[in-house]
Amino acid sequence: MAQGPLWGRKLMLLFFKLKNKLKSNRAMTLVELLLTLILVSGIILLVTGSSIFFVNQLQANLERSSLHSQLNFAMDDMKMRCVSAVALEDGFNSSGENKSQLVFQGEADIYNVTLNDLTDNRWYKYYLSNSNLVVKSCTDLSCNAGDEDILIEAKFKPGVGFFYDQHTPTNLLRVVLTAQGNKIPVGGSKEISKEGGIRFWFIDAAR
């Protein structure tokens, strides 16, 4: 039979020795008492350390799940609203360009596209506001006033980039979203990113 580590066998021998002495009611020596305290302290530290590690990893994985959910939500929101876009605030250079915000006019009701009726349209602005990634719904191009919906919370330090790459279709933009977790799971990284394409059906993004 294979034997365990030497220190483990010594601890087991010490445990049985102490158990027998307690049964016989014989007084423990000072050395034996110190070894007992060390043994008990070591077990407590091991259990406490394992519990703290488990809780930290659980919190890190829960946070990472929330972060991925917000990244996916932000990307899906952009794709759905851009489908019905009929105008851009400013187009992208056809030789390639990237921007930190995107402003366009589209349907107020993204499930009811009415190209011949612009009175039911809204202007949408994707950008960083107070360190949150938001979409702002406005009644005019300036977007000075409007309702903001938070897509990625500031605590995740979001970043966004809109790219038009040369030699790609003029109605296609590449979007890169980044965010950082406050807790890092084992094998994970502090920053994660999500990249995707958004396509305009009725206009070109590049000029």
C-alpha cells in the first residue's frame, strides 16, 4: 500500500497519541500541548483560507457572468436599432475610420419600420456618459436632451469603438466593446472584449 507524505503520517501519529492520552486522563507535556495548538491552528487556517478562496472565486464568476451579459446586451441593442437607420450624423471615411460614438436616425419602434413616415423616428446616440456606456434617445440631431439607457455600467470601465474598415461593404461597421472586472477568476483576465458587426439596411455608413 502506498504511504502518504511524511508530515501527514507524523500528524496522524500525533493525533492518535493525543487521543490515547485523553482517554487515559494522563496529563500532557508542554511540548505536546504546543504541538496540539499548532495542529489545531493549522487546520483552522487551512479551512478558513479555502473558504475565502471559494467565496472570492464564486463572486468573481458571478461578476464575470454579469459583465458578459451586459456586453451581449449592448451589442444586440446596437444591431437591432441600426437595421432601420435612415440617416447618420456623420458618415465614415471610405478609406477607413474609427469613432468613439455613433449617432443615427431610426425608428422609435424598431419592430415597425415605416420608411415613408419619418415623424415617428428618433435619433439615437451610443457613447460613454459618466463612464457608463449608454444609448440616448433624442428628438433631434443635436441630442442635447433625451432619455439615456445604461448598457454597460461604469463599474466595469466600458470602452467602445466604431470602425469602418476599407474594402468591406459600405453599409457595415465593426464594433468593439471592452469592459473590466473588479474580480478576476482563476485563469481569467482583467479585461474582456466583444467584437461584432452592425449592418445598415437603408443607408451606407461610409461616404
